[in-house]
Amino acid sequence: MLDFLRQTGSYLMVNAYPFLAYEANNDVISLDYALFKENPGVVDSGNGLRYYSLFDAQIDAVFAALSALKYDDLNIVVTETGWPSKGDNNEIGASVENAAAYNGNLVRRALTGGGTPLRPKADLTVLLFALFNENKKPGPTSERNFGLFYPNEQKVYDIPFTIEGLKGGPRAVSGGGERAATPVASVGNVPVTTAGQTWCVANAGVGRGKLQAALDYACGEGAADCRQIQPGATCYDPNTIEAHASYAFNSYYQKNKRAMGSCDFEGAAYVVSQPPRFGNCEFPTRY
């Protein structure tokens, strides 16, 4: 089969379900790691890379297997991934809130991410499963509840599908209507589009206190290069917490090779794909 895919220039189709791995191993897999949320990451004992999402780890497992078989020239497409909004009592993690978080963060990862830690330049195509709940499907309850819509065409929850839509975050519309993710406010005059490289900027909406704490971490324990935001340096002006935090967050993000989870700071930062504009300061993309 792999020979055929190589000869025809076709893609290997992969179904990736972090939910199934989490449900079966929730004693050793954290929910934040499965939902693309902020987490300390997991170091792969084989390649030494740190992973901040179970999805990326699953995809890189496929890439590693292809490489071991000498088919590392093949591309893959993720033909299915998703999270159920409802499950049986023993299906741990199946809920509207978790489904909205996973699929909303998956869209964020697809729009602002890149490749994977093992294949940082890979251009991943990801197909979300599924559009509708399948109310007649046999099997456990989760099998009937992967959809964004009920069979009557009512939404199970809202998730964004554009960069602009990411500002609002995913929103659950049933199960009490609780927010499934912290909304991202607009950030100064930083444009947010889909073209080009990616940078990390501060989310002013979280407030000065949270930005300052995250800035202190980035410039201290996080080992970001903060020399250019010191008094008299190139990026000291504008002398605002938002501008300084953005520079520090981006340094940390770039030093960590733009890994998933390295631009979050507990909601104090997010990724943009055009160069931030704060005075005459230029934000590096590599160190």
C-alpha cells in the first residue's frame, strides 16, 4: 500500500482520536494535554521532543513509523478527528464543554499552528468529525455524539472557523451554556491574518496583573531574551506592559520552536500570523 501511495503521489489517510486514548488512560494522560490546553508537556522518550498536545504526539507516531519503514517522503492527511459531546457513564471526558474545547482549539491549531515537533514544516490538512450527531448509529453513546449539530440542525456548540472568529473562542450552547474557553481580546494594533510566519503576542484582555506575572516568568525562568525591552534598548518604546509582554512572549515562543503550548501563558498570549507592530520594534522569528 505504501508503495502505491508513493508511486501515485497520494496521501496516507490517518484518523486521530485523542479522546479514545484519554478515555482509556485518563490516569496517566491529563485532560489539558488531550484538549490542547496549557500544560507542562510530555517528553517523548524516543525522539527527546516535548509535546504539548496528544494530537501532535499521535500524528508524529505515524510520521515516525513511516520513517522507520523508509517512507518518510509520504505526506499524510488527518481524515478524522473529534471529541464527543456526550457519552456513557464510563466514557470519561465526553461532554459538551470538552468537545467545544477540543474542536475549538483544534481549529486554532490548524489555522495558527504549523507542522508537528517531528515535522515542523509539514502542512497538515485536518478534517473534523463530524458535522452531525448520528442518532441511529449503534455502539456506545459517544458514537452518536461527535457532531457539531443535532439531527434537527440545531447547534450542539459553537466553534470558530476563521482567525477572526478565534477571538471569541469556542462556546457551548447546551449543557448550561458555559464558556468552553477563555475569549481572546484584540491586541492593540496587531493584525491577525492567515498569511506568513507566526508570532506570539500578549492578550491585553486578561488584565495588567496577569500580563505582568507572565512577563516575569518569560524573562526569568522562561529564559526569554528580554534585553531589547530594557530602558534605552530598541524595543523599550512604547513603554507599555502589552508591548513588553508581547516581545518577551514571542522570544519564549520562538526559542521553543513555536511548539504547541508555548504561546499561551495561561491565556495571557496567543499566536498571530503577521508581524506585530509596536513602535519601531522588530519581533524575531528565530534565535
